[in-house]
Amino acid sequence: MTSPEHDDDAPGRPPLDPAESLRLIEESQQRARAATEPDGRLLYLVWGVAWLVGYLVLWTSTRSNGSAPDGIAFAVFFALLAVAMTITIVHSVVRGAGTRGPGTRAGTMYGWSWCLAFVTYPFIIGGIADAGASDEVIGLVANALACVIVGLMYLAGGTFFCDNRLYVLGLWILLTGGVATAAGMPATYLVMALAGGGGFFVMCGIEVVLVARRRRRGRVPGATAAVGPGADDD
């Protein structure tokens, strides 16, 4: 015997049409993605703050000293990067806890690619320093190489995860690194602060608008990810 609440033909309750059923399934999938993928608004915001404040500190220190940034400026800069990286890792791990499948494996490999890229970074900079490069050259190369790594990783992430916004951000970071290097010291730090940090803030604003639009449509009652497998590209 079928209970009334499970009977689609019950009086006063019209059966769901196929389009409505597909809409409900899509909403359920979107909710699952929103609960397990990182929130792009948060990640873009923390990295925007880290780049803007960190590079402004380096620029201010260089202008004050008339040479390379002092130790305190570098300590503040790397502390901001460490905080942003910690927030990114913790947030991503918490959001992705319990998920399985090819997408999770791709995300793990992508994360390790970031780690391995920056493990080699100090060896390259150290080799340039040992070859007799000046402090100015070392500073320009170190900054440019970091931009190349970040830009290419974002391009790869945008390609693998079909995320147009991440791909565009990768192109912007590469362009910013090139312009900053051509600007020379200490202007390179100012370009990185305004153009690099500003790029993250723009992406954060785009994410806010897109999430608000999805909520108005009733598609997703929460935030969706800007980075990661299957990110929605409106």
C-alpha cells in the first residue's frame, strides 16, 4: 500500500514534469559542488590582500632605504604570503574532505604541482646569486620567476578544470610580471601591488556578482568555487 505522500497521483498534487525533475537534479548537484569546492571569493580576497599589502611594504621600504627592501619588509611580505597559503590549504582541505573520484585526484596532483614548483624556486635564485648577479638583478628575477610560476599554474588550472576566469587570471599575472620586470626597481613592487593584487580583487568582485546572480535564479543557495574541477563559468 502506497502512502499519500509518495503517491504522485495523490489528489491536489500534480506530478512533476521532466523539466522540473531535471531542474531539481541540477540544483542538488549545484548544492553538492558548493559544499565541497573552495569559495573563490575568499581565496581571491586573501591573495589580493597579501599581494597588495606585501608588495606595497616592499616598495615603501625600497624607497626609504634607496636600495633593496630591509629584513622587516621581507618578513612582513613572506608572513602575508604564508597566511594566505595557510588559509587556502585549510579551506580547500575542509571543503574537499570526504570527496573521492578523478576530480579529487586531479586537484591533489595540481596542489602538489604548486608545491614542487616553489621547492625548485630558491635553488634557481640561489644559483643566480652565486653566479655574481647584483641585488637588483636578483630581486627582478626572483619576482619575475614567481609570476611565471603562478601565471602558468593558473593557466594549467583553468585548462584542466575548464575555468575561464582562472585562465584569464593566469594571463594577467604573466602580463603583470613582464611589465613589473620592465619597470625596474623599485617600481616593480608597485606594479605588483596595484596590478597583481588588483587582479585578485577584480576576480573576487566577479565571483561576488556571479554568486549573487545564481542566488537570484534560485540555482544555488550558497557559494560556488572559482577554482577547482568543474567550476561553473557563467
